[in-house]
Amino acid sequence: MVSSMTSEVVDVKHSERIRQFGERIIDGGQLTRDEALWLFTLEETADVFDLMAVANRVRVHFKGNKIHLCSIVNAKAGGCSENCKFCAQSAAYQGDSPRYGFIDQEPVEEAANEADRNGVTAVGLVAAWKGLKEGPILDEVCDRIREMAEGGKTRPDASLGLIESQAVADRLKEAGLECYGHNLESSRNYFPKHCTTHSYEDRLQTIQYLKNAGIKICSGGIIGMGETREDRCDLALSLREIGANVVPINILNPIPGTPYEGNEPVPPFEILKTIACFRLILPKKEIMIAGGRTVNLRDMQSMVFMAGASALMVGNYLTTLNQPVEKDLQMLKDLGLDSDWNNDGFADQDEGCGCSEKSESCKSELVEAV
């Protein structure tokens, strides 16, 4: 069979195998590591479009046409003691990103009001430091979270680094925190190549404390740091194992002054393929497209939803700009997607598919990774 887009011969067996994967996932099954890795290695344009089409079907089946919108507020900027090579806020690198201490109530309230006006579900407090422990800073953090929760305009989220004890996680939950962002960033194998001031196991321990406290987990990673496709596959499988609820996919935006400032950008089609693979590995999760999408995807941003994305970070990022929220909202409207996400505590990830009518295949439960 010859594709209409290329003179190269396309193996129709690939298309059939991808379709069979989609049927198995919709019926409640999951991919093995070998199957997932095979998807990441697909090269032909026609094969990747087939993969995206199946990923889109899986997204619609489990998530409907609802798109989960999140935004962030930089609650403490710059001067971080960690040496993550992708981050302009690390004190280890020379850059021109802003630096300031933990913010007071007013900027957080403004962010919540803006989110409410634009129909954004959640606002995350993000701080550039190693992490949280008992003390005055934790008291301030809990105050900001409590104010957001009591305001009722947006879901209070946070991404505040490593958690040093169960007591700290429990206090965040008591303050009203619903979801905590803590990316694995990359595969276990690749992690030491981009960070040495803390370990992959430290991050897993933080996630365990948060889950013990009943806090939902937002955890994903970054592509474009120099990792292999196998690393990306292993990251997705690790996120399946930890039971992440929201999975942000960031695409490296090389910042001057960081060790990755000279990295070659990931091609847009490779990004879309990665999103589609994550959807098939994590069929019920909110796959969120986050940092680096405007710079790396350019005019192909709207294709992330066909590739399986069900969530979008809107508004500006920590140290770089995003496109205006109004443009994102218009994009969703043009695609027939609904940003009025039902904040149901992620119950659709536990049972059912989220569609309005339950089919026989909807009754199958997702087989969880051990």
C-alpha cells in the first residue's frame, strides 16, 4: 500500500497492530513495555497519523470532549539550590530570570480571579526551592492554600518541591490542597544526567507521602533534554505505576545560561507521537501539554488533542511566555472542545470512561500496573 503523503511503501500491518492496541485499551487492557516501546519507534508519517487517530479515539472514549485547563503562579522565584539542568531558576546557572521571596495573598488572589474569569479549573502555587519542611515557610504556604480553597474560585494546587515527611503532606491536605505537582522529569535511568542534588528515589518518596495524605498527583516530565525514546517510554510506564492523575508533558525550551541552552529542538511530529504514546499507556489520565508548546509546536499546537491530550496549561509559565489565554480558548472552541471540565475529583480515572452513555466496553476496568 502506498501512502498519499509519501512515495515510500507503508506497512499495513503496522496500522492493524496500532488499531488492535486501541481496541484492547478501550476494552480495559493495557500495553506491555515492548508494545509501548514499539510505538515510540514508529517513523513513517502514515504510521504516526494512524497512531494519533487511535490515541484520539481513546481520548474521546475515556475523557469525552472535556479539556482540563490549569495555570500556575510563580510563588517564589529564582535562587533554587538544586542543579536541574533544564531550569533557569537554579542558583547554579547564570541567567536573567526574576528572583523574589514567597509571595503574599494579593498576587495569589489575582491569579485565582483571572482563572475564574477564563474557566480555568486549577491554579498551582509553584516555588523555586528544594522543598518543604516544618517551619514558618510551611505555615505561609498553608495560609495561601487555605485562602484559595476558601475563596472557592479555583482548585488549589501546588508544586513546592520535595516533601520531607508525612506530617508536611498531611498539613497541606488539611489546608485544602487537592493536587500536588511533582514531576519525575525523565526515566530513572536518565535522571542523574540532568540532576545530581537529589535523586529519583527522593521524588518517589515525596509522591508516596502525598498519596498517603489523600492528595492527587500531577506528575510528568520533559522531553528534549537528550533522552532516548526508550527513556520517554520508561517515564510513561513509571507514571502508570505511581498512579499519576495529571501528566504534564513539557517540551524543553532551551534557556540561555542553562546547560541545555544549545539543545536541538524536538521536531513537532516527534512531540505529537510522544503525546499519542502517553495516551495509549495512560488512557484514563489527564495528559496535559505544558511548557514549551508554543515555541516547539508553533502552528501545530491544535494537533495535540488529536494526538490524545486532554488538558492544557494556559497563561504564562515560570520564566517564559505562553500565548494569550483568549487564543487558547478560541482554539478549543474552533475544535469543538469544551473547557468546562467537571471537577469530580478525578473519579473517572477509577471507574467508567467518562462518557454520557455506558457501553459494554465502558464497564471494563483498567488493568492497573503493579
